[in-house]
Amino acid sequence: MKTLYLVRHAKSSWKHDVDDHKRPLKNRGERDGRLVSKKVNSEIEPPQKMLSSDATRAFETAQFFKKTLNISDANFETNHDLYDFSGQNVMRIIKSLDDDLESIMIVGHNHALTSVVNMLGNRYIENVPTCGFVMLEFDEKKWNSITTGKTVKTIFPRDLK
């Protein structure tokens, strides 16, 4: 069985005059990152590996989950291809994961994550909100064989406030 955890980056700030790739989290994003990662930690087994977009807002969000889930530096990496909004790169990365990995967490962006969740899950989600977490399970042995799995869990910031 393969387990995929998807996290959309938390709320980012538009007040800084920086390139989109470098936008940081706003205070609400930091609060949501702490809140959601704590709840996720109480409900799941930590992933064997964590991948994050290298965009500042995704990387900062990933750090909350990395720390709370106690993910080692060796099992954490950034990937520029996760700075993706269509979902094509995210799907390519998922399909090319090492089959020795049973569980993986990806921190990325919308609309890519909402597209992937709806393509791979069995429950329609209109929009994965900022700092939203979705857990999908697949009865497969190889990542490149996954198609429709089961949407097991969602944890959204609004449900925790």
C-alpha cells in the first residue's frame, strides 16, 4: 500500500515587493502551519520522506510539518519542479517515486494540489485551502501504477478553529 500526504502551502504575504517564488508566509500562515501540523501529527504515521516546493512559502510551511513530524534532514528535500500550478509536474514526481517508499508528503501549490487530489482521490474536493492537508491511500506496490485511491482524511485550518 502507498500513502500520499499532500499539503498546500499556508497563507502567504503579498505585502513584500518580491518575486512570486520568494513570497513568505504571513502571520496567519505561520499560525495555521503550527495548528495543522500539530493536528496532523496526532492523526497519522509520519511519512518516510518529505518533498517540498522550493518556493519560500511552501518551504516555510514544510518546516512546520518537518519539525512536528520529526522528519530528519536526510528524509527532506526541496524540488523546484513542485513549484507547479497545473499538477503535471506533481504527478510526474509522484509516479517516479522510489517504490521502497510506502509513504510520502508533498508540500506544494494550488491549483496543482486540488487537481491531483481530485484526480487520485475518490472524493471531490472543490478547493484544498491554504495549509490544507489531504491523505490518500492506494492499494498498489508501485508508485507508477497508482490511479484512483481512497481519500482517507482531510485536515483544513477552518475545521480546527
